[in-house]
Amino acid sequence: MMLMDSTSRPIANSSQRDPAPMVSVIVPAYRAADRIHYAIESISAQTFKDYEIIVINDGSPDTDELECALEAFPDPIIYLKQDNRGPGAARNAGIREARGAFLAFLDADDCWKPNFLAEQIACFEDDPKLDLVYADALIVGDSPLAGRTFMEATPSTGGVTLEGLLSARCTIILSGVLARRRSIIDAGMFDEAFRHSEDYDLWLRMAKAGSPIAYQRKVLLIRTEDGCGLSANTTVLFESALAVLEKARREYGFSESELGALDRHRRRLEAYIRLEQGKRDLSLGRFASAAAAFREANEFYRTWKLRLVLLSLRISPRLLLRIHSALRSLTPFSKRAARVYE
């Protein structure tokens, strides 16, 4: 393992490194010592071998265990350490160190199928104008969607345009991305101000700049969903996505259709947040505030289930509280969509 300090200066002599690879694989690590071996093993098992591995320790409290896990691998790993600054800052550190013409981003709890890089590179060979391509993923772990694919739960349809990304008609899974390094750098890399949704922000900027983006429906990776991880707090993820949309509104010039897509998606996110607030208030016996939140949410959803909940809150709120578990099926836009903004 080649060690780097927090400023990305090689502790080992850089002249000893191999020639620049075609692909740089960037793996941020925070509390990942117990699972990162799955990700690294899946990289080592790739049929396409022209790559380098860059692991960024983002101020992880399990550093000793993480380093022990990485030292077990015979393949060279470029290892960077920095204070905890979030996943966007960790990936940016990896991008600055990367030498490959292409970048791949693999989260520490995901893993690739052995043909991931070969199939993704083939897309660029078929269409040299592409700047980014993403693939489908099988969902495993603590999720009601386990056993399904990402695109079954969150489809991508049509061309990957700015409007398609603003409306969530196309959704990009980060661990399924292969992109040209130059296009990522030209777009400004990851905005380190965002702790969540930093990748969504980057995809919007790339699309706005005119980067050609495509996807393939082949299932080339396995995505692990943990109920204790980021997806467990969808409200935080949706709030961060709203912040990304607000940034885009401030900084971009939109066409009328793009602005309409942004506003529809904003209303959808706000409605979900209000729905979750209503469920939380109901569970705490705050019936008036729960009713207000459900009423606002239903201005978007307009479902009979929410109308029934509002009626029950007027007639017998404590009875509704006792059957609160029935609310789990209220929203069609929940954790499956939160996956986009992690």
C-alpha cells in the first residue's frame, strides 16, 4: 500500500509508480474497515486490469482497522488520509491524485461485478463523445427493495439531459459511474459544502455544461442498503437535494421546461418532507401539527389515504395513533428516491 499524507504528497517516491493507468478507482472510506474488503476485492477481480485504486480515509475513527484491512491486499493501493470533511472532499482528494483518463467512484459498502470496467469502457469505445456512463445495480441488504435492481425501483428513461436530471426522470447511481476525468474537473468536481447530494449537484453541472451522459441497463454492480446508513434518514437526504436545486436555480439559466421540471421536483421533495414530519408528529401525539403537515403534503399527493388520515385526525386522533403502522404505505416517493441523493 502506497501511503500519502493529508496533503496528498507521496510518502513513497512517486517515480516508483507505474505508468498512468486508463482508470482511477476512487474509494472514500469512513467507518468502513469491516466491509471495505468487499469493494477492494471486487476491483481486484475486474477482467479489465488497467486501473489504479485510490482509497481516501476521511478522518475515520477506525483508521487502525482500516489500514490493517487494506494492507492485506497484495495489489498496490494509493492511500490518502485527511481530516473528516465529507464524501465530496474525500473524492476530490482522490481526483487530484488520480492519473487515469477515466474516473470510477466506488462506495466502500458497494461492489462491482467482474465485468464492470470492461463493459463501461466498451460504452466509451462505442461512443467516443461520451463524458459519463452509468450502469444498473442489484440492491441487497436491509431494504424492502432487496432483490430488485436500481433501475426497476428508480427508472432512467429517455436521454440524460439537464431536464431529465432535474425531474428525476434519469437518476445516476454513483458507484455505477465511469466518467472522463477532464469532464469532472472542468465541471468543478464535487461541491464540498454538501455532505449529501454532492454527486447530484455534480451531475447537474455536467449536464448544464453539455457533457454527453448515457446509461446502460446491464446490472454491473451490487449496492448494499443498510437501514442504519444514509438511506435511513430520507428527510435529511431530501433536504440536501432541495439545497442542490436551490443552488442550481440561483446559479444556472434555465429554459421554461427545465424550470418547470425543477419546480415539480421541488414540490415533490417538499411534500415528502412534510409527510414525514406529519408521521413524526403523529407518533408524538402532536395531532394539530400532524394534521397541518399531512394537509400540506396532500396538496401535492392528493391521495385518498391521506384524506382518510386527515378525517381520522378530526374524528379520533388517538385511534389513528394506535394504527400508525398503517402509514408505512402512504407515500409512493420515499426511500427508493432517497437513494439518488446520498
